[in-house]
Amino acid sequence: MTHGYEEWRAQEVRRPGDIPPATPLAWLAERHSAHGQRLADRQLPEDFPGPVARGDAGDALAQLALGTQLARSAAAGQPGVVLEALQLGATWRQIATALDTSPDRARALLRDHADAQLRLHEGDHDAGAGLLGWDPAQRDTVRALTLLGDDEPADAVGTSAPGAT
């Protein structure tokens, strides 16, 4: 992250592209909340006894952009957390409930992530740049977790998967 916290707080945000890569979710949420509070203050009576910072169009645009980026960032991190949950003994049914989806859709999320990690590894390897992503054996280990029953914890099959990436 090239931006410090104070620079972040002072930065104008009107679209998701205004947000520096790898901005911590907590920073996004804090700004989202602050803009939302100013918008909510617009509903207070003019004679409200206390500090009031009434929002404007900039606050509404910033809240929209920050909300969009929060949703994207949270979604991007889900596959890694699904893998961690499995490694820690959660079942597909529990994970699906947490994601408000079906076990099959939760499995597809991890399967797609495992395949993307393999593509990253193969693309990186072909370029000679290093060892990012998962090799075929690591991908296969993770994909094996998707074969577990809805209520079967990963430790029931003795699966050791790579760390969340």
C-alpha cells in the first residue's frame, strides 16, 4: 500500500477506481460509514441540538463507490476463507449457510478458485517469474475437498490443502 492512512482520509473518492489497491477493508468501511452518517444527518431538523454534518452529492457518490469496492473486496476474499473454514473443520452446509447459498454453489466457488490458482501458477511458471498460485497437485488437493458431503468435515478424509492464497 503506497498511501498512508492520513492520505487515504483526505483522498476524494467518487468511483471505485479512486481507491488505491490493497486499501484495508477497515479503512473502506470507516469511510463508507462516515459518508453514510453525513447523509443520514440530512434528515435531522434544522434546529437539531448538537453537531450535524449534512451530506452532499459527494458523500452519496463516495458511499456508492466505497460500497462497491467493499463488496468486490469481500467477494474476492471469500474463496480463501472457504478453504480456511474447511481446513478448520467446517462443513459445506455450514459454509453455504454463512454465504447464504447452496452447498453446491459454495463448492463451485472453491473449485473456480482452485482452477484460477492453477492458471496463475502455470502462467507465472511459463513466464519464468516465480511460483505464484498452486501447482496441479495443490489444485487437485483443494478440488478433492469439493467432493466432501454436505455435512462431512475435511478432517474426516485427512485432506491437507495449501494455504489460502
